[in-house]
Amino acid sequence: MLRIHILNVGNGDSIIIEHSDIDNKKSFGVIDSNTQKGHIRALEKLIALGAEKLSFVCLTHPHDDHYLGLLEILKYFQGRIDRFWTCPLEQYVGAGLKQLSKVYLDIAKNTDDNKIRNSIRELVGIFKHIDETYQGRWDQITGGYNLLAPSGFSDVEFYALLPFLDSKGILTKWLKDGCVTYTNNHNPNHLSVAIMLKYHGVSLVLGGDASSANWNKHKRRYQGKNVKIVSQAIKLPHHGSKYDCTDSVMQYLFGSDEKTYALISADGCTHPDRETLDLLKKRKIKPYCTNFKEVCGNNISTFNAIPNGIDRDFFARLHEAREENSAITPCHGDITLEITPNRTNMASICVESETKNFCPYHFEDELFS
């Protein structure tokens, strides 16, 4: 059995991959981390699941909503992590982690923003830990369709899809400048690792914050070359951003199969975008969002009919959240994608969510006016 736990950490990613073999021996992997109200959700979840070691830890890109809390995870499992993956930092920059750390620390000294200063210190701490613990022996992931082989996942195929190593240019400048936040001129999402998993006939993509430019580049390079990216479940890139979940990207990832799932880790305020939800609705794909999106509440008052048994108190909470401009209102909360092999050695998919809240995008078009 394979479980993908997408944790509710606001606008960020924190993903745990849990695998049980035929003897019920469990293996665990971590992709990214973000804190929520001071809690390192991934570490708390790993402890609750009984994880004693990790097959791998992956930092998709050095953007703070993907690495906050990661240093504590590395320290907690010190000596019990088989592989550490990052985007190809040294190959992009052409410099070691010590030099890169110095760039970031210089920026931390010259900023009055405590949030940026603290996030830089944590990133430098991660770099220091990598340098001392792995001594240059960590895996710097490059994409295309490259096979990864984490321990304990013998019947799961892992493929690195992105980033491409030739995507340098402004990325090198961005890293050397030590930029830790997204701006129009510095887009760390071009660095982001994206991974595909294949398990007993089911494939899923964990899109990180991979940019639409990189997905389109992947499409140009691999379409028609017997490389199938279309998957039954996608953790949408960049938290459901309209800029990186364009119609062409959605077509490339989902294809035309309606029996698919979109998993969205977002704060519900800045992401996911309305345009992304509308694209999913057009394709009849059910979205599972960690947090409530304001526009979903706007749709409630336009229903011709509301199915029986729906929690009407939830409607009231949606409208109240909209009126108060609430920062985070959990919708599905934590999301778990479960893939279970059957007797024919194929697998079935189900999605479990922390809450059972009503989602208007899960119903047919006739429910919308």
C-alpha cells in the first residue's frame, strides 16, 4: 500500500510518503516542510506514524514555504536518513554551499525583516547540515525522466521530471543574489523538483512549485517519445497558481481522463486561483484543497439546489470567513491519497480528507446556476 499525506501547512508544501510492503514493513519519505502556527506538521505526523528512519528527504527548491521546519526533521532523524535530495544547487550556481551560505547571511545582516532573516538562517542551517553530514554526497536531482531508487520502495518507481539542468540564466543570478522570496524578476519555482511515482498501474505527480515554462519545455522534449506523464492524481504545481497550472500544463498532466484527482496544498487566500478551479471543473476533475478558497463560498448562494444532508453550518462558516477575510479556514485539511493493490496486481485509488466539508466543485454542473 502507498499513502501520500499532503499536510495542511497553509500556503506551502509538506508531504509524507508512506509505503507498506507485503510483510507490512513500512518505509517513509519526506518532500518539503512548512510550519503551521509554530508546529512542524511533518515531524509530528512522522512520529504519529511510528517512523524510525527515513528512506529519503527531498527539498524541492530553496523557498521558505517549502523548507521551514526541515532542519528539525533532519536533526531528529540524524544518522537515520538514507538519501537526501535537492534541486541541483551547486550545479546551478557553480559554487559550494559554504559560498552560497555566505551570500544568504550577508542579506540577513542587511534586512530589517525578521521573517526573512529567520528564514535565511534556517536555510543556511540546512546547507550547513548537508555539508557536514553528507559531505557533498547528497543527490542533486535533475529532471527529464530520470529513475530514482529510494530504499524500502522496491515496488514503487520514482522518476525525476524537473528541473532541467540547462535552465540556468537568471536562476544563477537569483541564487547568487540570495533571493528567498518570489518576485517577477526572481522566480525560484524554475528550480523546483517535480517527481512522478508509479505503483501497480497507477501514476501520480508531485509537482512541487514547478513553473509552466518548465512543464511546457518537458512537453516539447518528451511528447511522442514513449514517455507518459498523464497521471491519475496530481499534486498541482505551485499551490494551484493560474500561472503554473495553465490549460496546456493541465492537459499534459491530466490528459482527457475524467477519473482523476487534483490535490492542492494552499492557504485558500492567495492560492488556488479561481481560474485553476474553473479549469478543473471544466475537465470534471475533483479538487481536494487543504484550505477553503473564498470563491467557493461565493458559489453557494448561486446553487439551484443543495443536496440533502449537506452541513448547512459549514455554509455559514464559509460566508463568515469570506466576510472577515480569514487568513486560513481549513477546507479538506490534511489530505491522504491511498493506493491499494488488488488481486490482479493492479491498484485502486481513494482520497481521504481530514474534514468532510462540502465542496461545490465535487458535484455535477447542473448544481451550478
